[in-house]
Amino acid sequence: MHTDEPDEADGSQDAAFHWLFGDQLGPHFLRPGATVVMIESRAVFRRRRFHRAKAHLLLSAMRHRAAELGDRVRYVRADTYREGLDRAVGDAPVTVHHPTSHAALRFVRSLPGVRVLPARGFLVPFEEFGRWAGSTGAGRLRMEDFYRTVRRTHELLMDGDRPVGGRWNLDADNREGPPRDAEVLPVPAPYRPREDAIDAEVREDLNRWEREGLVSFVGRDGPRLFPADRAEARRALRAFVERRLPTFGRWEDAMLGEDWAMSHSLLSAPMNLGLLDPAECVEAAEGAYRAGRAPLNSVEGYVRQVAGWREYMWHLYWHFGPGYRRHNALGHHGRLPGWFTSLDAGAVRARCLSTALAQVRDRGWVHHIPRLMVLGNHALQRGWDPAAVTDWFHRCFVDGYDWVMLPNVIGMSQYADGGRITTKPYASGGAYINRMSDLCGPCVHRPGDRTGERACPYTAGYWEFVHRHRERLAGNHRTVRAVRQMERLPDLDDVLRAAGERGPNDAP
């Protein structure tokens, strides 16, 4: 069970200082009795062009945590982490919980006097995942198998040794399209935090850094939408479980152009900042089911996202290692176009893509279906470099960190690992988007048109993608049918001719 009091009995009390990274901000990352060290490094924002709202949220959360800790923290604003650590502790020994990226782990292990403690913020320890992976045989790693193991081990939604309701996975119940003629879902609005003086200070600093040419951002920094401290995060969790979880499952995969949040929890950002522990999230959801306040399909769907997919991505990131980033099984090397990297939604005519880009521009967040089936699907069809696509998702999403984006984009969205995570590429035509959204009706393109002035770029792009990779797809039982369908298209030559005339970076 989760508690707000850290349980630390690791023999590390010899170090007087304990270092918190900016995604380790919850109470479960503290070490009793140690002086906390926090370092705000401007070089992080100088090296890469992050979304402005992401920079704001991260700095706001760090400064809110420092304000909470008061005299217990040494908060240093420095150019680099190395400089900041030297100013904070000098040569004194320091502990830090296992960082969340390969680069950060290499860095802290290179520093004299720094001791790395076990990872926090996840349900499954590394040793437990290792035992499961070693027991699968023939290298078979499938999320559904892992998810069931986590459910059993952590007694989540279980009746004895059986899953509640008799089924492990209720995904088939969670694929309903949006309600007809509704611009927004008939559900309460998500929790909205209130900005304070710390947010104002952060915004002033970011404005000054941009004016001085020290950093450059993409996207807009409107009023903060996501929790920046523990109290806000707990209120957001409570609001989701009480008001929005009941309808989460039903429309989990649906999209509405005017409803960016749908029934989603919006808790990925505070969870990935360490403000919420995944155990408390899934326990709260299960509690709602046991009390009769939320249906099983919604609760199981949410538990699968947190205790299944999130844990799976975390462990595959470390299991596959740094070299996983270089996978490119489909041989895609296209550059990301300027309209995409600058989030220029106005340059795009395709309503689904324009809407998703505008939502990323304005909030630094869209839910998993626009990420996978609109943004990722388009990048996959156009043959853009998967490492560059991964970097874009990392920089442009408020909940984006290397550990979560690398396996999600390389393995799932772009199929660049050739099937180590998923059994088929997540490519689809406009019919899927039309079925799961209200985005196609007012669009200048028609989802059923492969050629002509109103040809849907997703439909035409899908068949061009299938043709380009037909040999690989013909050898996959999940995709061989698509190859056979493509071969029977009467206008395939016209589809391919139009694809050749269209530049890979043209805005659709």
C-alpha cells in the first residue's frame, strides 16, 4: 500500500545530502534526516527546444517543492548540474534515487561521492521485472502477459486468483466512438489548478531568458493546466476518480475536436514528475469500483494504463538499453518538416492533424489516440526518422520523458524495432479516424477518397505505406490481409503516382 511517509532502510544515512531531480518531487523520494539538494539547470533548456508549457510546469513544480521543504533544501540555480552540485555540497557524499534516463544515470554514476539508491515511482522493482522477463522463454515479451503478472503480484482487481469479473482485459468494451452531435462529452470538467506567485516568477524568468537569447521554446505558455505540487496532484486524482473515471472506459479511444481532455485523467504529468505514486492512483480507482462508484470497464482500462503499459514502458526502456534508440527497422530517414516541429497547425488542412497540432501547441498534451493514430500515424506513413520523432514527442509534451517516449515511439508508434513491442505497425487510413471522432465531417478531405482533390492524406498515405513495406507486411499474419487488399485496389497506380508527386514534408 502507498503511504506519504518514505520507507528508507538502505544504509545510506552516512550521506548528509540527498539529491532530487525535477521528476522526483513526491514524498516517496525523500530520505529521512538528509538535507535535500535540488538543482535548476538552465543548460537543460538550452540544449533542446522544449515546449514552453513544459518548461513552465517543470520549473514551477521544482520551485513549489523547494518552498514546501523550506530549510530542509539547498536549492541552487546554476548553468549545469555539475556546477550546481559543487556549489550545493562541495566534496560531501550525496545520495540520489535511480534517475529516469540513461544519460542521467551515466552522469550520476560518473560523479565521485554520489551513491545511487533504488528507483522510486513505479510499482515493479527491476529484479521483479527481470524474473518475469527471464521466465517468458524465447525472448517473448508481451505487455498483456506482464500486466497479468502485475495484477496477480500486487493483488489489483483480483478475486482470489482470478481477475474481477472473469476477464483480464476489457479493452473490447472501451472502443466506442464519440456520441453523435456532441461537441464535448457530457462529463464534468477536469480539475484545474490555480496559478500563484511562483508561477508568475517562473513565467517572468522564462520571458527574460528568451529576450536575452539564452533559450528558445515552441508552443504557448497559457495558464497552467497540470498540478505543480503534491496537494494539487492529490486533488486532481480525487476529482478524476469521483467525477470522470465512470465514463473513462466508454470513450477511452474516442476523439472530439472541441474536447481536448475527454474523460482522461490528465494525471500522467504529475505522475511523471513524481507528485503521485502509481500505487495510490490504481488503488483509488479500484476503491471506486469496489464501492460501486465506477464500472469495471473504466477501472480496468485505467489500471491497465498505469499498472500495465506505464510499468511496461519503464522496464523495457532499461531492459533494451541505450542502443534501442538507434532501431530503424523500416529504414525511415525523412526529416521532420518545419510546420510540424514549430507546431504550425495553421499550415495544415487535414482537420485531424491540424487539431492535434493545435492542442499540442496550446497545451503540450493530447491523449493517447491523437498521439498514436494522428500524429504518430502521419509520421509513420511519411517515413520520418523515428529517433527524430521520439525527440519531438519528448520535447513537446508536458508528460514526455526519455524513458516513456523512447519505447512508446520507437517500439509502438513508429514500429522501428520491427515488432519487439507490438505485433504490427499502428498505421491506418482515414476510416479509423472517421469512426472514432467528429473530425472528418468538416474536413476538406474525404476519408474514403484515395485519389483526387479531396483524397484523405491518411487513406492515401496508408496504402502507399503498405506498398512501400509490402514484403515485410506480407510475412506478418496481422498485416498480410492489408497487402492482399492493396493488390486488389483498382486505382493503386494513381495512389502511388500522387504519393510520388507529393513531397514527404508537404503539409496535408
